[in-house]
Amino acid sequence: MYTDTDTDTDTDVDTESDTEAQPEVNEGALDSTGISDNSSDADPESLSVADDYAGDIDIEIETESEEETTEEITEETTEVATETSVEQTATDTTEEITEEVEEETIKKAEEATEEAITNATFETVLTQEKAIIDENSAATRVASVALDNPSGIDYTVQITGAGSNSFIYDKDSNELRYNGSADYESQSRYELVLVFTKDNNNEVINMPINIDVNDIDEAPSLTTTLAAANFTESSAVGTTIMTASAPDPEGGTITYSLSGTDAAKFTIDADGTVKIASLLDYETKDNYSITVNASDGTHSLSTAIAVSLTSV
Ligand SMILES: [Ca+2]
Ligand SMILES: [Ca+2]
Ligand SMILES: [Ca+2]
């Protein structure tokens, strides 16, 4: 029927269209690649695919890569090991050098410190041996200085304070000595300072020292002064012949007295004034001898005096 025909026609058309849609195969090209054996006629067991070839190639490549990699790794490992060894050796050496440098540095620092301490050391210790000295006593040591001066720093020594010239410092024996000139009545106490001055830095070390002077009862000093070179035999009783003076250092009371051959002819007052006690006679005696005595109670002094007469 017409309708069916139309259907068949359509089918034909479709069939033709399908046939026309298939790409034509160039058998010659297949032969040249060897793939033609993989035609439907070949034994399936002998068939090979592109993947098979690819597999063989990959295996060979992988094998070579592994060997190379192993060698490289070995080389790298060796290099790293060598480097590590070198680095360790370098590290060890560096540590040893560092330790040696540190030890040397510490040693030098310690030596420098010791040297600095030695150079800086200048110590003085004053030991006073006499705090009191008798006036008029002989020269004596009053103090000593223990000097710690290991590096032999030069220095000067001065003694300051009132009366310091009564003392000397002996640098050889490191002694402070009194020279024997103390007089209690002039100065009863010394307040001195022993001054050490270092030459290297002008550093000054002051060592105060006080010394008291002990008062000794000293004898008075007696002097007599004639009122005239000569006296007339007619000089009245009570005429002053001379004056005696006996000051005592301690201000003690002086007792005067007369002695000697002609002492009875004269008197001496409490103040030391010598007077005629009885009339003198030139014809009997033209020269009278007396001795003036003065005492502070402990010390007695005497002076012989000649009194000359002239005739009238
Ligand atoms: Ca005195
Ligand atoms: Ca005295
Ligand atoms: Ca006295």
C-alpha cells in the first residue's frame, strides 16, 4: 500500500543514509602500520594492542630510572654524608677552637684582672705605737706603716699639722719618728696627718694620727742681775744688790735662798730681790761672796755671785 511503500522508502533512505555515514577504511594504510593483521581474520591470541607496546616501553624506562635514581640517591647520600661529616668535623673543630678561644680569653681576662689589681694595689695600714710621748724625751718611733705596694708605685709622704716638724717619716723603714723636741709648755698635743700621694694617679691617702705630750716637771731657769757693778761701803741696809729670777716651766712656786761665805750680810726676798742686811765695811772686806738658790720644790738651782765694794 502506498503508505507502506512510503515507510519502506523511508527505511531505505535511512539505510542508505547509515551506509553513507560510515567512514571508508583505507586498507592500504592499515597494511603499512601492521595493524591490518588485527583484522577480524587474525587469531585473537595474536592480537596486540597499542597498550602492550606502551607497557614494554614504560618498564624499560622505569628500570633505567630506578638504577639512575638509586645511583643518584647513593651519590646524593654519599655527598650528604660527606657534607655532614665535613660539617660535623667543621662543627667539632669550631667548637674546639671556640672553647680554646674562650679559655684563652678567660685566662687573659683573669691575668688582666690580676695585673690590674696588682697595679692598683697600694694599701697602707698605720699602726700607732705611741699615743703619748714625754716632753724632752729622746727621739723615738711613734708609728709604723704596713705598706702593700707590689708594683712599686712611687709615692711621696708628707706630715701635716701643727708641730709636724717635730716628726720625720722614714720611707726605708716606713716609720714615723719623733725627733725629740717636744715641749709640753709649747704644744701639748699633735694632730698630724700622714699623707701618702701616689705618683701614678695623684691619689692621696690620709692617715690621721694624734699624739699627746706628757708634761714633765722641769727645773726653773735661774738668772741673776746685779743692780750695780760696785757698791759703796756706805750703802744703807736694805739696799738692793741684785734681783734673781727663776721662772718655772710648770709655773710652780719658787723658793729663793742665799748661801755661801757672806750670805749673812744679805737677804733675799720671796720675789728674788737681794738686799744688804748689815752694813758692809770695805776695810774688812771689799768683795763678798754669796750664792743664790732657787727651787721649785723638786729642782734646785744655784748661782754664785760676787759683790764688790768701793771705799768712800
Ligand atoms: Ca717643757
Ligand atoms: Ca714641763
Ligand atoms: Ca718645775
